[in-house]
Amino acid sequence: MSKEDDNKAVVGRWFTEFWGKDVNLAVIDEIAAPDMLLKYSLHEPRRGRADIKAFMTDFRAAFPDLNFWGTADLIAEGDYVVGQWEGGGTHTGAAFADFLVGYEALPAATGRKMHFTGTTVLKVVDGKIVEEIGLDDGLTAMTQLGLITAA
């Protein structure tokens, strides 16, 4: 297999086991670099395995049915892999406040649903994800969750 194919396999596993319906937090130790950067427009940036585990643990405590899935084939060039996705979940769990500065916290169990899309660029070096930087439709998610209102 080529380097690009290897990197797509790593990212495919990450999307399935980290972002998919049934989270496997052990995948973080297996394929995330120790100082991995996870950065999306909807959330505060996270760095390092422990911080990323805490983020996903809190996210799934708030949205137990959280699930994201790819909507197109992965594209790879050198160390970079690009994926398009959609997903969301229903807020039936804990309060959640991991949104960018300026958004209020979501109180516990609002029952509100979010469904949105995004594009992510991941950098893979020697079989480890060193960064995941994505642009998500945070405005749609925040509106659906009732944290901001449309004009």
C-alpha cells in the first residue's frame, strides 16, 4: 500500500472508532500522537491525548447518541487526509459547555437535536494523527440547540 492508502486507513479507523456511533477511547492511545491537536470551529481547541479523551467523554455524556459518518471518499496527499462528514445527536445527558467563548452552556437534558456537516483535514505522520482541523457548521448546531437564534 502507498503512504496515502496507509494514512487513509488510519483516518478511516479514527472516524469509525472515535467519531462513530460506538466510541472506543483506546483508539486515542493507539493512533493519536501524544500531543495531537484537535481543533474545530464549534469547540475550544484540544491538545494531547488526555485532553482529547476528556473532550469526547464530556461530549458523549451530553449527547449519548452522538454519531458522525463520512459522506464522501477520503482524499489523501502526502501526510494529509481530507474527509467530509455529517452527524449529530440528541442532548439527553449532562450539561455541556465546550463551545467557543461567547456561547452559553447547554443545561442538562434539553432533548434538543443537532445535525450538521463539516470538512476535516488530518495530518498523519508515521501512522499517528498529529492534528485534526475541521470546519463544521457550528452556526446550524448552535441554532438547533437553542443557544443562538436566527435573526
